[in-house]
Amino acid sequence: MSILDIKMNGQKNKIRKTIGVYAILSLVAIGINFIYGQFGHGVHSAAMTWMFLYPLLGGALFYFLLERLKSGMTRFAPFRFGYNSYNSGIATLTVGSFLKGILEIAGTNSPYLVLFTIIGWLFIAVGVMVFALLSVSRKKNSAPQKEAPDYHSVIE
Amino acid sequence: MIKFFSKPYRWAAIFAVLLIGMFTFVLLDAFVLQKSMVVVASDSETVAQEVSSTPTDPVITENSYADENIQISIETVQKYDSTIYVADIQVSDPAYLKTAFANSTYGRNIKATTSEIAATQNAIFAINGDYYGFRDAGYVVRNGVAYRDTAGDGEALVIDNDGNFSVIEESQVSLASLSSNAWQVLSFGPGLVENGQVVVDSSSEVGQAKESNPRTAIGQISELHYVVIVSDGRTTESAGLSLLQLAQEFQERGCTTAYNLDGGGSSTMVFNGAIVNNPTDGKSAGEREVSDIVYFGY
């Protein structure tokens, strides 16, 4: 039995909840841009204007598709690792975009902004790789998984 | 380890703290943390040309100054729902057109108000400069000394050793090709007037700003004859100027070249130690601290 065979409890509505949270975060990002725009004396930044796309497309849409196409994936323990990594990537890119917007509107820049991009995409790449691995393994192990013990019974 | 991070929200909580830390650090680095790079020892070391250092019997009024080397007159104009301060300046030598850093130090986030820097330099007339210390790119040459050769993505104003203005595209002209004949290079922009023609339109704005704003700009009419315009803005009394309106003001005064400097809350004009305009960032009145000034004096 591999680690991929371990099921996780309490994951039934995880994806739907995640989609909802990302949808709310997209609205928050739009709201922040709007409020910030009120104090920008007409100066706008594309990075801040469009930062809501990270949680909307990279978050809500991505998990919506994941649920539709690979709905059983969340039951496996490594999903948590990929999930954490992917979400961290989206968060890093969103915050980096917000930061870039603040600096652009103020008329300055920072050499550290590129770190947000690199770290963000690195986390996303790791997350996607874990999801892809789970997807492949799930196909291979689809029959034995039905009989596998649940996560808590193995760990505890 | 895996078990630890498998618990809901643990990873999220730790990563959120790290992300907030990074976010805060970048903001502090950009806006607060000072980095001194070069301390300008004394003004005399940077002045390349020998000029008379003591004016004899200057005639000074509330809005004018005249001695044998420097003549300045300031008029206040109401136009475009704005208050505009126009200074007409003539000097006998380009060395009287000077620049100075806050705390006499080149670096990032080293700031002082325009009036404080002007007082330190005994400036007769001063305006805020290009706020070079808020950015990592853009040519910086001051009083004949090159401090930064990293090209920005915009236009720079080159004031050569004869005091003549030209506007260059930094991405197309290296500082090395300029520095031997560059007395001052300021990097903000854009250029407003070139060869007597307005080179901005209603869509040309700083940082995509489409609103009227407080502005500071400098232009040249002829050899050693300059015009400086500062406008109030962001108040009910004075809306501020668009770049097009600003450029038209320079053109109407016969400028062959004019260039936009840092504006908004930075826009300040100081004459004989007093602030001429009404600086504001739109939220509170008063001078904003800046990195540098352009001034006329000894």
C-alpha cells in the first residue's frame, strides 16, 4: 500500500468550500482596487486592477474544473500537500500583484517583486504536479482504494 | 512534518505570517528604509565651473530678485481653475542652476522638504526635483557628477554645461555618452515641449493619471533664460493642471524645451526662504519630503 492509498476524512465539501472562499477573495480584491483607486488621484495600476484574476481564475475556476474532472482526488493524504502548495502560490501571486500595484501607483518599484512571481509560480507548479500525480495514481489504484482504510485509522 | 502540516489551517497560518512579513518588508524597503550611497562632501567640490560666489547689492522684492548674475521674477496666474506660479529666471552662468540632495546625501529614501534643502544650500529660488530616491532606475547627474547610470523607461532632461536643455529617451541614450557634457540630468518626465512644439497630448500623463494635479516643471526660453512653473492642485481653490495644459503654458511663454518634474504632493516653489505655492497631497496641506531640489543660487 502506498501513501496514495490513504483516504482522508472530512473532505466531502472541501473543494466547494475552497471555490466559495476564492470567489469571495476575488470580490475582496476588486473591492481593494476600488477603494485604493479613490485615493490614487486618478493613477491606476494594471497589476492592482487585474489582481482579482488570480483568485478567480487560478483559484475558483481551477478548483471548479478539478472537482468536475477529478472529483475523488481530495480523499488522499498527499492532496493536502498539493492543496497547500497551490493555494500558497495563488496567494503569493495575488499579494505580489497588489504590492506591485501599490508601488506603481506611488511611482516607485522594488527589486523584491520578482521574488513573489518566482515563489508563487514555484508553489503552483508543485501543487499542480501533486494533483497530476494523484490523478494518475487514482486511475491506477481505483479498484483497491475502495477497500483501503481511512486516514485516521492508519495514522492514529 | 507531513502530519503536522496535514492539519487544516496550520500551513495556511504559517504561510500567511511569512507572506505578511514579506509584504511588510517590501513596503518598508520601498518607502521607509534609508540607504545612503554617497555623501556629497561640500557644494564646492561638485561645482565644476568657477563662478562669482558673492552677489553685490541684490534688489529683492516680494516676488523678484536681481543682482549682476541672477534675475528672478515670479507671477501668479489664475487659469484652468488653478493657481499657477510662473518664475522667469535669467542667469549669467549655467553654474547658478544647481541641484541638491536631501541631507547632502545621494541614496534611497533620504528625504527632506524642499524648503529645508533650499535653506541648507542658501538657495534664492528652489523647486522640488525628480524624487530620484524613490526609484532604482533613471539617470542621476547632479552638478556635473554622475550618481546613477541605470536607464529608466522614460525621458530624462539633460542640462548641459552651457545650461542648454534637451530631452532624451533613456533607453536609447547611454549616460556615458552624455556625462562629459551633462551638468544636470533629471529623470521624471515626460518632456512637455521640444523644439518649441508641445509633445504631449490630453492622454499623456504620469503613471496613467488622467486627472489634473499639482505640477512642477522647468523650461528654457533661450540661452541661460529659464521658466519654472508650479501649479497648486487637488483643492477646491485649485484643480491643478494636466500635462497638456502645463505644456501649453510653457509654449505660450516661448520655451523651446520644457520638462515635467515630480508633482503631486511634492510640488513646491521656494523663494527667498518662503514657500510660494500651497503644497498638498490632496489629504493634508504642507510640504512633502523629497529627495532633491533644483535651485538657483550661489
